[in-house]
Amino acid sequence: MSGATPRPNLWLVRPKPNPRPLIRLFCFPYAGGTAAAFRAWAEELPASIEVCAVQPPGRGGRFREAPFNNVKPLVQEAASALLPYLDRPFGFFGHSMGAIIAFEMARQLRREKIGGLLQLFVSGRRAAQCPSRRPPTFDLPEAEFMEHLRHLNGTPKEVLEHPQLMGLMLPLLRADFAVSQTYVYREEPPLDCPITSFRGAEDDEVHHEDVEAWREQTGASYSLRVFPGGHFFLQTSQTELLSIISTDLLNGVAGKRAEGSAR
């Protein structure tokens, strides 16, 4: 691919744009999340790693666009939008819903024979092949759906208690939950990039053995890291999380360079 600076597009928010980074880290949001969730990452990660936060329709500056409610079309459109930015080694990070999107993005790029993925980071989500242990919630009556949101502890209390804000947020949240909860895994060979999975020790939404099962999705190395906290541990353990991500990505680039010089 050419080294020209990619033109901005609606799918990506780059808090600290770098036209020639060593690595790009594409971050996929959780249900109801926006690219803003990853803005602070750009300040904490090394300057050589450019944070590219993925902004699907229905949130942030794309608030007026209809959100996707199915993984497949979302991944296909996102893959096309990200293509100009894949001229550097890159990593994918996704939390909860974002983990499944990141995983399917990796498989989509493999089908299109696009290389460069150094590592897949999947957070707060059971492995793709593991069926859910819980019934779907995206179509619950409003009162029950709101109670489920409170239990997850990812929506600020002041938003949950603001009827007008929640009236605007509910269609996006239901659509995002549908993306996550109607996902159907299809058998494909394991990826050839390393996978690191993350889990909150008190996350009762995600069982330890279901997260450990991500090991089956890679023919390369695999590691599982557990942090204090519940489903949204990434908000309280950000520094430790980013330290692991940056170390893995930089080691991945060094390993690729060593492989190249040995040939």
C-alpha cells in the first residue's frame, strides 16, 4: 500500500493523528460506547502507537445515523473504511461487543488476504465459539432492560436517571446488544496472530473458562490477564492494561523485524 496519509473518515477518531506511526491500535467500543472511551489512551500509550478509535453509526458525531444490529454488515463496512489505514503494522482491541467485532474484523481481513495484524486483544467477552449462558436482553421490556444496564454498571447513574437522555440512548443500546447477543459463530481455522484476553475478576457476566477458550482461536501464542473489578475493569485498570498492550505490540513489531532479517 502507499505511504500517503490516509484521509479522515467518519469511522475513525484519531485523538493524536500520526501520519507515520510505528503501529496503529484500532479500538472497538462496547455496547453504547463511543470513540471517546479511548481518547485518554492516546495520552498514555507511547507516541509510536497511534490510537484509532472506531466510531460505528449511531454514536458520537454519527448520532443521527441508524446503528447496526447485526455483526456481519457492520464488519464489512468497517473493514472497507479501515483499509486505507492498514499501511502500518496494527493491533485490534475490543471490549465486550467490541471484542466480537474485532475478532470478526481479523477474520474478514484474512479472507481478503490483508496482512499486518500484530495482535488481537479481546476484553470482557467470552470466546466467540462459546454460547451465551444467559438469555438475550436486547428485547426486554424497558424497565427490565434498564435494570440490566444498572447491573452492568457501565452507564453513568446521572444518565440512567435522565429520562430524556435515556430516551435517546435506548435505541442504540438495544441495537448494540442485538449485535452482541444475536452473533452466530461460524467455524474457521484459528488466526495466526497472538491473542491476549482480559477479564475483570468480579465480572459475573463472563465466566473465566469461557474467556480462557479464546486460546482455541489462535495458532500463535495466547495469554489471559485478569484485573480487579467487574465488567468495566478497563476504566479502573487503564494504566496496567495499556502497559500490557503497548509491550505486546512493540514486541510484536520487533519479532516481525527479526523474522525479516533472518530470511
